[in-house]
Amino acid sequence: MPIRRVWIDEGCISCNLCEDLVSEVFQVPAGETSHTRKGYEKRLTEAGMEERVQEAADSCPVEVIRVEKT
């Protein structure tokens, strides 16, 4: 199933793992918590992107990355 939407729930600890894994989708500005990049939705159709986003969600140490599939 293709990914439709990605978001971050409260509780991010700013570990940068999501940005390290998928910098096209996630951004962790200095002193802030993670959020999705503006326009990330366009990148979700790129080859291998679904797997990388799911890996980031599965690897999140505080389990705050949410993925909605169609």
C-alpha cells in the first residue's frame, strides 16, 4: 500500500535518526523537534521511498512517527 501521509506525534527527542534515514521527508532543525519537510508528499512516489520512510518509523526510539497508507 502506498504511503499517503506522514506526521510526527508529540514526544520527539530530536535524535536525528529519521533525518539521517530519510532527509527528503524529515527535518530536525537545531533546537527543535522533528517535522516533515514542506512538499514531502511529492517525494513519496520515488523508488524505495516507502521502504525508507517505514524504516524511519520502525526505528524511531520513541515511536512518534506515524504513517498513513492508502
